[in-house]
Amino acid sequence: MVLGGRRELMTRPPFGSPGGASTTFGGNPLAIAAMHVTLEVYREERLCQNAAALEPVLAARLTEMAARYPEIGQARVRGLFACLDLVKDPISKEPDDAFGLALHRECMALGLKTFAFGHIFRIAPPLTITAAELHQGLDRVERALGQMSRAARAA
């Protein structure tokens, strides 16, 4: 466990007390140094600001896909982390684990790394992604959905 925080928080109880929040591995200097460098990269490269700026882009694209493909029961987005709930039926919202795995495999075949945990299809691009790269990845998700969608097959 590594604890890091503002001096005013880390110097008062319980953390500032002898033995406060201590563990066998707590306070590892290398881990603390790595944390500081990581936070500095987040600040310098404005990674949180990039995620906030691209969140509406990601949300809009996934909302459009959800309207077009009945297999998407719900799209949820927070920053650059998104989940699609994949369903067998848009009314009952019964989870479709098989479709989740198949969509993951189709995206991989199109060169896009994604994650599927049963019916939950996760999209988690790197925080350094550009808008153009985000659209390119979402185009591949949409291509995979189009190839697999029951609506597309029925048309």
C-alpha cells in the first residue's frame, strides 16, 4: 500500500501519528517517487483535461450506436472509460454474454483491442488518445456491430 497526499492531510492523525496507516510495505520510497512522477506526467500532458474534452465525443458516438443497434441496451461513459451493456432483447434487457464475446473477437480481428466481461463490453482508450484516433477506434467498433447486428441481418 502506498499513501500519498497533501502535506496538511498526511501530517495530521491518523496518518501523521506514529504507526498511523502503516503497513509492512507502506512508505516504500521507490513507490512514492513513481507516484510523484506519474502525477507530474498527468499534469504536464494534461491527461485529465484530454479525457474531459473527449468524454462528450465518446458519449455522443456510443449514444448514436445504441440508437442504431438493438443489441446495445445501454451505453455508459465516464471520461474515456465506457461500457456497452449488450442485450438479447431491447425490451427485456436480458444480458447477452455470447454477443459480448463475439463483438470483442470481431473488434480484435479489425485490429482494435477491447475488453468483454460477459455482456459488458468495455472501451478504455489511453488517456493520450486524440479525437481523430478515438473516432478511428469507434469506427471499428461500429463496423463490428454492423457486421454482427441482428438488425443488419434482418434488413
